[in-house]
Amino acid sequence: MLEPKRYLICGTGGRALGMFARPLLKDFPDTARLVGLFDPNPARLAAFAELAGASGLPIFTDFERALRETAPDAVVVCSRDCTHAEYLCRSLAAGKRTISEKPVCTTAEQCREILSARDDSGSRGLVTHNVRYDPAYWLIKRLVEEGRIGAIRSMDFRETLDRRHGADYFRRWHRMKANSGGLLIHKASHHFDILNWLAGSRPVWLSAQGSTVFYGKNGPFRSERCLGCRHADRCEFHVDLWTDETNVRLYRDAEGHDGYYRDGCVFDERIDAEDQASVIYRYENGVQVTFSLTAFAVIESHHLRIQGTRGELDYHVSYDTNWAASNITMPGLETFVGQQLRLYIPNEGIRPVEIPSVEGGHGGADPQLRREFFGRSWDAAPTDQMASLDEAVQAVLIGAAASESIATGRPVEDVQDLLRNP
């Protein structure tokens, strides 16, 4: 039997804890072994190890030392988005397989750096675009490939984040584009990747508009953060995150080391991430897309309509976000929660398509992704759902081009030029 592959986790936030550390410690004894943790914040690092049940695991605040002393076969990068490129490039240069959380990076310049590091090193990189593993989207992909609606001609995608989940992005580091690239990269890269995957092509012409119209400077009052805020009794966005042990250990107790707090004011005037945006773009194969994102909606949902030469696919899902910290409620929401997928074929009729029910995070996507990334032999051929660095870069490029179009007020004539022209 082959020895389990050795994994180093880079970045010790909440996502790394539930998505990677705990499963690597218990679910893949024959194929994977967690050998170390890296984070520049020593308090978060120590708390993470304890919460993961791995207090004896080697921990490091120096990345090169972590690579040298743990000798990993692969590095799992789940640090702050703007740092992905640095750790990916350093891991690739060291000859390590890299597995990155999405988005793979936050700028076109970083896209170029990652691809150059991959080419120079010959090392392999993968990105955990977990929406590819969502049962509904895997089913949609199969229906498209089977030609059920003919050749795709256009796609319309609308996502609404509500005032619980959506607002949370404007409390955390994501609200600053320098950290996340904005929601058109951090959040929308999920769905830009899916649209790329379905179209089977690369984006070219693009035009976008967007701004911060609800959060940031638009609020009636503001503070530095929710903790100790004098407006707490009259702000519907005030939250107390410190009833949760994980938040306390990973964030509040670690604030003094890096100044990051988890409950920033959603009305901070420094916020520059758009909370509403629209993007229109075209693929090299002629497929046209309209995309919109709103981060302050009253109901969380997304809606995809795909027009083909033979028919239409229509997928709509509405979510209950009571898991997110908030004082905001939506009475009667349970009436609307759920998903539906339909095929519309002229002269044949409307056909509901049953979506399989799968247990696990993100609608069952996370466990299936982990099984493919960590439970299979490295010699096995990659599946279609395993996003490569090239594919992940294309998802980021759409968001980067949209940000450029918003900033300049002009279309981007060829999105692929962002890879060619430094």
C-alpha cells in the first residue's frame, strides 16, 4: 500500500477548520495525512490546532520553515484571498502540489504570476471550486453535455445575497477590495467558473457597472465595530459573534496579533467592495452572458436560465440563512425555500427534473470534493469537476475585467489581454 500523501495547511480560519483540517485528520487515513499548520498569527494558529483536535501537530508562523520541516507533498492554501498567489507561487516553486480555496487570487497580475510559477516549476495546482460538485449543477452539466437543449446560445444568472449572509461580507476583510478583489471576485468566482464550465469557452468582450449603494457610507450611523458600539440598540445589523467558541478562539482572542476583527461595522465609510453589480460578457464561442449580484436582498437566491438551440434549462433556488449571525428575520421565508430545475422543450412541453438530495456542506458539494481531492490516488486521471489553475484563473479574470470596466466606465474589449499585457 502506498504511503498517505502529506498535507500542510496554509491559513487557519474557520473555512480551513471545517473543510480541510478536521476531515484530513479523520476521514482519509489511507490516502492523506495532515503534517502541519501555517499562519502568521500565532494566537489563531494555536487555537486552530486545539479546535481541530490536533494540539500536537507542528505549527509554524514562518512559511519557508513550515515547508522545510514538514516536507509536505501538497500545500492547501486557504489564507486571505489576496495572499493566495504568494503562497501558491512559493509552494509551486518548491515542487509541491497546490490545492487552493477559491478564488485562486484577486488580480490579473496575480493570475499571470501563478501561471508563470506553474510553468516554471512543472508542479500541479488545483482549486476547490466546490459549486462544480453541487448536485444541481452537476446535473445541469450532464443535461447540457447530452444535448438536451441543443447548443447554448445565452445564459442569464442572478444572485441575491440577503441581509444576513450578504451583510456578513461587509463585516469581514472581504469588504475591502485590496483583500478580496470585491464580491465580483471573491463570491462571483464560484458562478463565473460554473458559467465557463457550461459554456466550454473563454470570456472575451465584457462590460460592467456597479457600486456600493447600501452598505458603507450609505448607513445612517457607524462605528468601528459591533463590539461596544453605542448604536447597538437601534442598528438592525448589530451582531454579537462572541457566543460561539470558534469565533472567540480564532478571531477575538487573536485580534491583538494582526488587528483583524470579525465584527466590523457594515457602514464603515472605507468599504469599497460593490454591493450591487451587473456584468455582460461574451465567450469566444459566441455564447452571451448577463450576470447580476446584489448583496442586500431580502431573500437569498440565485437563478440561472440557459437558452439553447433546442430548448431552455431553468434553475432557481432560494435559501434560509438563519445560520448567519443577525437580528434580521424574514417571517414566512420557509414557504419560499427550496430549489427547482425545469427543462422547456418547444412542442414537447415542460419537464421537471429531480435534483438528488445529498448530505453535507454546500448542498453536499464539500464532502464529494474532498473525496476526489484527498481520497483518490494522485495517479488517477483528474475528473471534470476538479478545477485546474487555468480554469480558476479564467473565473478571476471575469471579476478583474468587471472591476476594470466599472472603474473606467468602458468595456474591456478582450478579457484575455489581461493575461498577455502586464
